[in-house]
Amino acid sequence: MAQEFVKAQIKGDKVVVFLKPSCPFCVTAKDVLSKYKLKTGHLDFIDISGRSDMNSIQDYLKQITGGRTVPRVFIGEKCVGGGSDVADLDKSGKLEGMLQSIGALQ
């Protein structure tokens, strides 16, 4: 069930962040992504804390990304990593190009 949930969320041309609000790396990812003007419906923050299937979601994220921790940031169907990874992509100028490549920017 968790596998189907994750697959449904990352399908398509949007940015999806699986997170827990109390996690400082999740806050970093959210802050970095919030700087960009993304089209409506192209950015989803999914809070997995408190979900009954949270552990199963994290287990599946580990299976497909190599990391069980949050945040797990997907641009399109590709995982780009966590909070530090997103900050590094932003700093290097690569994040904007990745967002453009999926048509997410206004």
C-alpha cells in the first residue's frame, strides 16, 4: 500500500517532498524550493509524520532511493536526495534547470 501511495505521488511533472515538519533538513528543502515560482499544482509537500504507514513509506523510499531519511525530494520521478542536496543544487545553479526540464516553473 505504501508503495502504491509513493508511486502515485511522484508520477508526472511535479516536485514532491516527503517530509516531517520537525526535521531541520526538511525545513531547508522546503525553504529552498519555496524561493522558486512554480506553477500551481507542481509542488507537493507530503507530511508523513503521524501516518499509520509512515515506516512502510520510509522503507519503500529506501528501496527506491537508497535513503530512508526525510526529506526525500523528487523532481519528476527522479530523487535528487535530501535537504542538503537540494540546497547544493540551488547554490550551484542546477536546481533551476531541473525545475525547467519538467516544466514546473512559471
